[in-house]
Amino acid sequence: MRFRLARKEAGAPARNSGRVDPSNERLDFRAAFERAERWIEAYYQDPRQFPVLARVAPGYLARALPAEAPEAPEPFDTIFADFERLILPGITHWNHPRFFAYFAISAAPIAVIAEALAAALDVNAMAWKTSPAATELEDVTLEWLRKLVGLDAGFHGIVYDTASISGFTALAAAREALDLEIRERGMAGRDDLPILRVYQTEHTHSHIEKGAIALGIGRENVVKVACDENFAMQPAALDAALAADLARGLKPMCVVATVGTTSTTSSDPVPAIAEIAKRRGVWLHVDAAYAGPAAILPEFRHILAGSEGADSLVLNPHKWMFVPVDLSVLYLRNMDVLRRAFSLAAVYLELPDEPVHNYMDYGLQLGRRFRALKLWFALRHYGAEGMRARLRGHIALAQEFATWIDAAPDWEVMAPHPLSVVCFRHAPAGLEGEALDAHNGRIMDDVNASGEAFISSTRLNGRLALRLAIGNERTTRDDVRAAWRLFRRAAAPAAAN
Ligand SMILES: Cc1ncc(COP(=O)(O)O)c(C=O)c1O
């Protein structure tokens, strides 16, 4: 099949008459797609051919590319050659099996095919009628996912791009649920409006605070509830904070509990928090962006315990279900309150009154990509068993890595590691405080500069912790062993092995 993309209608004005070589605009779609397909296939066979962390200096690409968009069409071969020559060197390879930073992820090849198909269809799933299959597939796959992770049937799922937007949306719903007429009257200059408060811990992901900023809550009204020694929220401290705020006439808007915090994967005690939120009449949002998918494992189903008391809960298939970025799922009990917060029918978007979901009414954005397709492909291709096997493998590798740290002199694990992330450091005698942090910072920089592996860090009780996160479907025991060798070499160059 040949697609001719040139404007060929009779009489269409030729923009660059005299300069356009129309043969360049002609795309041999099959040849071009096959070239890209061959490239992707080779890439997936061994992403190790690339350094994990891009080795370019800031501004490298802007210097290499022309300052203006091309006037004349350019042939696919030229564009693709520049993709290889200029773009790839500036890619940090999240698909690399030795990518151990942040939360490691990987795109399932089957989901890449789904992404290509979704791009080809190019539907905008803003309303049911603008592509019924997109909306209905979203409903079906999110029901599958809900059952797989064991959430109760009171939750309805909706897809957003990221957990940050899911969290923002949950906060907006929590604010709307207070019935303070903020939607119509706003917040500024109102003396009838109490100060709204959000409760989290210092380990809650920063998107909640950003959401509070965007919604006019203000950073100083984001209360950091104390954690215990395992980096989990102390329910008694939450209850005390709520009681103190209520006594001052402040209005609790939302409690955020995390299942699988970003630094250590610790989990707040959701059942106890849910009981408090219910008793105090406060919206409970659970951020299970990373760890939620682990609930597909029967032995980890318990991590979502207490979710029956939550008003909203987020989990990210793009973190730990091999769905390419981006796809986050927000489960919500009361879709009406979300609709109340966001629906606004412009005259040019009026829709018939049908028993369907028009998801443009449930968030800030109007246009929506057909994201559910890649989740559907991935869930079907791997099956729940395949997903479980991969997650179990990651958790087992992380646990094994922690035993190596435990057994090695001068190395220490710095936090409980229930899932696929281990926080650790090299702590030789004689080094402490900032000198110890600097030593571990150097280890991280050395490892990352090697191009062989990529890790990140966090701070626990103010001290630097190295962080190894396993979540890539191609990561093997050998990859983790290789990383361990790199850490030891960087820690003690003289004893390199
Ligand atoms: C616990 C947690 N919540 C939310 C987020 C934000 O995720 P996203 O990048 O999808 O906005 C992250 C990111 O790592 C996270 O770790």
C-alpha cells in the first residue's frame, strides 16, 4: 500500500512553488515502517548496545539541529538517519535491563504495536461517540484490572496520562465533594470559605503538593503527618492533626495514603487511616501508583487492604505492568462528584443524552488518546499469569540483591524492602554525615558514568541512600550481579574485580 501524502487536489496552492521536490513528500509507508520495525526489533533484542544514561551535554541537540523547521519536504531516509545519528545519543534507555533508577519500567513489545495502531487510528476519545470502542475498551480493561488487583466493585476506573494528573483529579473531586460552591464562586476573597487542608507524609510523592498548589489550597495547608521508623504514616499523628485543625476551624479536604512510596516503597497503614478518614468525614485518596500492580499477586493482595475505605485510588500500568508511558488509572467511587467538578458543555460540544461515559466530562483535558488499547494488548498477550511471573521475578531479584548487601562488609540496607526496590549505602568505618553522603554520591556518579547501569538516590532521615529499583522485564540476575560489581568497584577502586 502506498500513501501519497502530498497535497494533490486540483488548485491547492503550492506553498513553496519552485522549491518543493514532491517526490520527497511521497511516503513508501511499508518500506518506512519496515525500517522502523527492524530497528525496534534489534533494539529490543539488545538495548544493552547503548549506554543506559545518555552521555550528552546540555544543548547538544539544539546545536545540532537547524533553528528553523524545513521549508522543503525531506525524505524519510534523511529523517530516520538523523533519528539514529542525533536523537539516539540523547536517549536515556529506560528499556535497558540495567536501568535501576527511579521506578524502572519497560515497554512490552506487544504494547508498542498497540501504540502504533492507536496512532494510526488517531482517534480522540473525548466522548463516547467520537470513538465508542475507545471509551468502551477503557471501561472493560479497567474492570479487568480492578478485579485483578482485588478492588471492590464500588470503584469505577478512568484513564489519565500520569499519576500526577490522576492525583490532581482526585484532589479536585475531594474539593468538589465539600460542596463549597468553589466551582461557581472560586476561592479568592470569600470570608465564608474555611481554609482547606490536605494530609500526607514527607514520603508522599510531590505531585500531591503540586496538585494542592494548582487547586488553590496552598503549600502551607499540606500537612506533613509524622512517620514511624519504617517511613509509614502514624495513624495517631494523623488523627491528632485532624483534631487540631478541626478545633481551629480549618476544613480537612483530603488524606493521602501511599502504598509503595517513591523513596523506599513503604506503605502507609491504609486500614487504620481509612477508619480515621471515615470517622472524620474526610476524603481518602490512596496513591498506589507503583505498588498497586503487585496486588495481582495473591501473596501481595494485602497491600491494597483498606482500599474499601478509600474514595479514590491510583495505580500506574506504565510503571509496573509493561505498558509504555503514559497510562495511569484513577479508581473512584463517586463519578458524579468528579463530573460535577469538571463537566462543562461548550456549545460546540453538545452531546446527546445517552447512557454512556463521555470522559471529557471527568477531567481537565478535552482530548484523550486511545490509551486503553495498549493495556488491553498487554493484558491479553501476557495474561495475568505472565504479569504475575514478571512481578514475582522482580521482587525475588530485589530480595536477593538485599541479601548480597547484608552479607557484604561495610555495606548496609537502609530501609525495609518489601517489593522491588532496595535502599542501601556503602558505609566504611571512619566516614559519617556529609562525608558519607559524598562518598555514596560519588559511587552513584561513577556507576552512572560507566554507561553500564543507572541508579538514583534518595534521602532517608536526611542521609543519602542509593536506590536500586527493578521493574524492567528484560532485567536478569546477571544484570543485577553486574550492577553489584559496579557498586563495589566504585566504592573501592583498588579492590576492583
Ligand atoms: C508513588 C508515586 N506516585 C506518583 C508518582 C507520579 O507518577 P507519574 O509520573 O505517573 O505522574 C510517582 C512517580 O514515580 C510515584 O512514585
